[in-house]
Amino acid sequence: MELFTGALPSLLPKLAALATSEYNLQKGLKGEINILHAELESVQDALEDISKVPTDQLPSGDKIWARSMRELSYDMEDSIDKFMMRCNKVGDADLDKQHKHGSKNAIEDFKIEKGRLIWMWAAEGFIQCKRQGESLLELGESYCNELINRSMIQLVNDEYCRVHDMVLALICYLSSEENFVTILNDTMDHTSPSNTVRRLSLHDCQSIIQDNISKKRVRSVVLFSSGNDPNLDLGSFRVLHVLDLQHCNLSNVHSLKYLGKLIHLRYLGLGITRVKQLPEEIGNLRFLQTLDTSYSKIYKFPPTVFQLKHLRCLHIHAAEVPNGICNLTSLEVLTLMWICNSATIIELGHLTELRVLKIELSRGCTDGLQKSLAESLVDCLQKLKKIQIVDIKVLVDCEGPLDAWQAPRSLSKIKVRSNSWFSARPDWMNPLHLQHLSVLDVYIEELQQEDLEILGRLPALHDLCLSVEYKKLKICPGLVVGASSFPCLIREIAGSISGFELGLANLTSLRSIKVRFPYDSDSKEDKEEAMAVLRYEAEIHPNHPTIWRIF
């Protein structure tokens, strides 16, 4: 729809806000704005009607008019944004509405991270919350699912998708025809027919962008680089909303010079860029929704990051996280590496809008802190009532398991990689409570046949890793997967399973088995016996699942 309506869906609410808010407008101008708003509503209705007519059946005059109106809407929105920023009187409630419309630049025929794509859509306005408390992430997921159901994109796994070569070619063609995106590289130029460039997808083409492109109206820049320094003059991008520099070499201390001037920025991707520090001026990016610094070399974050109240997605790969992360109360996704104190975990409990939490408890903790870390983590998780994905990597021998945690019904994935975090199957880990649980990867110290039967009735579970230490089982070996258990399971990772008759033939969807023997207490004979059982059951299984030995 955006190909026809341009920026009108986000421009109209801004005009309404401009007419009703306390801006210093000339006499009579509010009335003129109301008239313009009504006229543009009529234009939007007409453009939506045009969008329903096949392109080859549209009169040429309608095509020219629609394209002109679309381009005009972008120019009008840019002007309104600049005016509103100079008045500097836009309240927080109005800022939430000021999202822009965008692109699918992240799609060049390779695995695409769904989260990356969703947050780019949100940054340019494809995804707009209409009700208070609505989740951008959940809306984005629903859009992805719709595209998957229509076979427009292909699902690789829970985190990645891709497009077919033919679909990619069609996207590139339509994007060029509609002046939606300009694709540039050193050997091929897919420049749009218009001189006005809104979005740039760059492939190692530093000289082209410097010489041939007017940057004043560019809203999106996505670089696909092999590690070169993009050498961008960031200060010349006046209305930029998306800047994705993933995999670029930003080791030069001046690579992010003028970043603080990109006041309209919603998405900043700095993952795997060798960047060593963020400028203090990042606090100027008051509209920023996504900040990705995963696998960078930033070891200390400036405290100004925690002034960005509209952040929805934050990936931090830093050794030191300053106090203040609790202020980011709009966060829906948080990846936080190397937590080594309870104070940070306590702060996370204030982020009640979180849907995704991935954290790593570091070995840097002192022995006296380890127990408090575990206790603080339970208290934190109890407060996150909307959490859907929990991924915890524990690099310390924390005492005290997660037994006290009562997981919410919204939980869809849980991974806890540690040696002793569930002493037994918790009561909430059952099919009546967890209707949406699809991934379960945990250590359970005591597991009985009844527990396996209950887990086997989880209706959505398709990925299972149960780590069980053989010598700590409090019953005799003999766990068996019963008929009709685990109806959706496609992957299983078995732990120390010597002597078990597994009954894998009952897992009708099974495609692969990964086997890990993490404990030295298992003898070589026990391991060989277990592998023999698995090979036999894989051989008689109708799907002949592949067995992978993990060392």
C-alpha cells in the first residue's frame, strides 16, 4: 500500500497534531492546516482506490498523478518534521506517532534476520501501533507470517527468512519502477528513474555515493560491505531514518562523526563493525527505536544512551553497562552480555514491556555475588509478565535454581544453559499453561517418566533439549517416549541417556537428533551403548533422522 499512499498515513496524524498542539503558528494557519488535512484525506482515499486496480489497467494519467502525489507527501512530511523539531514542543505522546514509511532494503537473496527486518519496517512506518500498549514486535511478526503464508518469503528457522531468486528480481524491478529504493554497487547500477533518491542499498560502492547521489532526501541507507570503511558524511543526510552499517569496518575513531546530527534516526545498526565507542551525542537521537551494537568492540556505553526513551530494541555487547537501563521502559527486545552484578538484573525488572530477553551472566562475578545473582534473576523474571523468549547463558556456578519462577502463559521459547537451574520439572511447565511453547532447552536435575509424558503433550513444542545427568536421576533408567507424545517435535537433543529405550518411533515429525555427553562420569561403555540404541531407533524410524554427536 505504501507504494501508492507514500507518507500520507504518517503525515496526516502529524498535521492533526500540528493544528491542535500549542505551536506558535500565524493567525489563521491552523484553519488552513485543517483544510489541507481534509484534502489530503481525500487524496489518500483516491490513492487507495488506485492501488486496487491492476497496474496494466491504469490510465497513464492516473499513474503520473499517483506518483506525483506520493513524492509530494514525502516532501511535505520532511518539511513538517523539520518545523516540529525547531519548535521543540512535541510531547512524548505525539512522538510515538511520528514513525515513517519504509523499505525492504534488507532483502539482496541470503538469510535475513527477521528481527532486523521487522525493526527496519517499524523505523520507516510500515508498522504503527494504533492502541496504547500494542507491541511493534508482535505486529511485525504477524506481517512476516502473512508474507510467509502468501509464499512471498520463505522461513529458514525461527530467526531467519529468505526470498526466492525470482521474488528478489521482482522486488528489485518494482522498487526501481516505483522509485522505492536505489540499488548501487561497483559493477551494476539500478538507479531509480527519478532524480529523487529516498532509500539507498549500497554494495561496496563508496565513490558512487560520494559523487552521484543527493543525500538531502535519503531516508534509508543500508550497506552490504565486506569490511570496508564506508566513509560516509553522516552530517549530509538530513532526514535519515534507517542507518544499517552491519559488517562495515568502523574502527576509525571518526567513523561516527556527526552521528548526533541524525535527529530523525529510528534504526541504527552497528553490529560486527569493530566500532570501539559511541559518541555522547547519541543522546540527541530522541526518536531512536533500535540500537544494535552486537559483537562490536564497545566495552563501555555512554550514559546518554539511557535517555532514549523510545528505544524498543537494544543489543548491547559491552563489558560495562552503566546504571540507568531501567529508564528504557519501552524496550521490547533486549540482548545484554556479561552481566556480573545483581544491580543490573534488578534494573531489568523495571522493563515490563519486554518480550525478548537474552542475557549472559559472566564469570567476572565474585563468589559472594553468585547466589544473589540467581535470586535477583528470579525476582526479575517474575515481573516480566509479557515475556515470550528467555535465553540465559550462565558462565558462573550459580547456587539456587529457577524453581521459584512462575513463567507467564505468553512464554514461547526458553533456553537456560547452565548446570543446575531446575531441580525438577516446575509445575508451570505443562500443556495447559504453556500453549505456545515451541523451544525448550533446559537442565533438569530430576526427570521422571511422568514428567516426560507431561512435556510430551506440549502442543507447539518442536525443538527440545533436555539435559539430564544420568547419575543424578532418582529413578531407574527407563524413560520412554510414548505414542502420540511430542506431536510437533522436529529436533531433539539427548543428554546422558545410557540404558534408555527411547521410543523415538513415536516422534512422527522427528528429522534430526543431536547427542551430547557433557559429563565425565559417563563411562565409554555407557556412551557406546547409548549411541547404539540411538542408531537402531533412527534406522527403524520412518524419517531416518540424522544423528549428530556433539563434543
